[in-house]
Amino acid sequence: MTDKRDSHFYENDAALIDAMLEGDSTAFETAVALYHPRMVTIAKAIIGEAFAEEIAQDAWMSAIRSLSEFAGRSSLNTWLIQITANAAKTRLRREKRQVSLDENWQEKETADRFDHTGHWQEPVSQWELETPEAILANDQLSDIISKTFEQLPPQQQAVLSLYDLEGESMSEICNILDLSASNARVLLHRARSAIQQKIAQYQDND
Amino acid sequence: MLKCRQIEQLASDYLDKDLSFRQRMAFKLHLFICHNCRNYVRQLKITITSIKLMPANQIIVDDKTKALAKVLRENASKQ
């Protein structure tokens, strides 16, 4: 059975943690619903799909063990992401494997947008819905944005999520995901561009 | 002179104010003469703000979430 709940049911991190320490099942469910998908995204970005779920679950176990010591120096979200990232990096070293992520993804699509002289193949039009509010008020477009976000390759999704949704600094993102600054910026742009292209397709066809 | 392809590649850096002064000037000069790139940069800017404003007021608590939450709660209570 699936329930939808208000993400702000607990006023802040401290209230959520207190409820978890008291063994409140709603608090555990809220924390998992809020943070587990983000933790899986981070794990996927570092080690790939195969181990991501397991890493995220192990990270939860570590977090629960030290929950009472969580001092609130960072947000609960940042703390959980750091535990997950560290677990994924440790596992990656142990597996001694190179994870192939994002390669060639979207390159063809991007390449096709320009001619051999580097100019746009097709004219770029002004959007009819040209404010973020108008876009998000359109159910289909809002759905397109969410679906495209969910389908992004793991590293792109992680960088976009950390930078645009959670407001982390680029240096912190590079640290969490073990990326160079130039790689992180390319991934961020590819992710944004993928969503922009989907919105453009919808607006051009409408 | 930057090409449209380069404008596309640098657009996020431009909007995040992550270009050097020289690159920024070259970027702006291209935008001044190219309406396709002006439209593209505007589209990207709207996209970024839309992403940032995506509503996250609701969370989904499905069976998988409940199962993991139960395991975690049981583990916490053993400590």
C-alpha cells in the first residue's frame, strides 16, 4: 500500500531525529521516504546500479547506530549523503572496478542540434510558456520534468540534485562524488540540457 | 568568435556566473548578434528555475519504504 504524506510533517531535522530516537515508526518511514531515494542516487553515481541499493541500506544502518551522536553540524540530508558516499567509495575500492557511467549518453542528440559549421540546425524559438511558474502549472510539463529527471544517468542526476535542488557548492559536490570540477560542470549542464530539450519538444509540438 | 555549439556548451557556466571575464564578454557578444542563442539561453534559464521550483511537498511511503523503515526501527531499538 502506498501513502502520500507531507514532507514537512516534522518541523525540522531535530524533531525528526527525536521521534526516531523514541522509536516512532512514522518518523522512520518519513526519513526513509525523504532520504533513501537521494542516498541511492548518490550511491549509483559513485558505484553504479548493481550495488547502490545495498550501499544505501548499509549507510542507513551506520547512520542509525550513530543517530544519537548526530550533532546537527550539517543537515540530516548532508550527513546521510556523506555516509552513503563514503560507503560507496570504500566499496568501489574493494571491488577494484571501474564503473562506466554516462558515457556517450545524449552526445548524439546534442551533436544533431548543430550543423558542420557549429550553428543551430533548427531555429530556436521563444517558448509560449515562458515562466517557470507557467511551466510547473502545466501538469504534462511538470510530469515531463520529473520523468526526465528520474531517467537521467546516475552521475547527472546526482550532480543536478545536489546543485540545483539542494544548493550544495560545486566543491562539496566534487568532494562527495569524487569528480573533477570540470567533469561535474559538464554533468550538470548535460542534465539541465536534457530537461530543457524535453520541455522544448513539448512546447514546439504544442 | 564563439560558435552556437560553444554557446550551448558554456550556457550553464554563463548562467551560474562561472566564466572568466574574457569568456563572458565573448559569450555576450555572441548573444548580441544571435537570436537563436538568446532564445536557447533564455530557455535554459527558465529550465533551471523550473527544476529548482519543482514541488517536493509530498513524499511517497510505499511498501518498500515501510519495510526498510521497520528494519531500521528494529535495529535502533536493539541498541
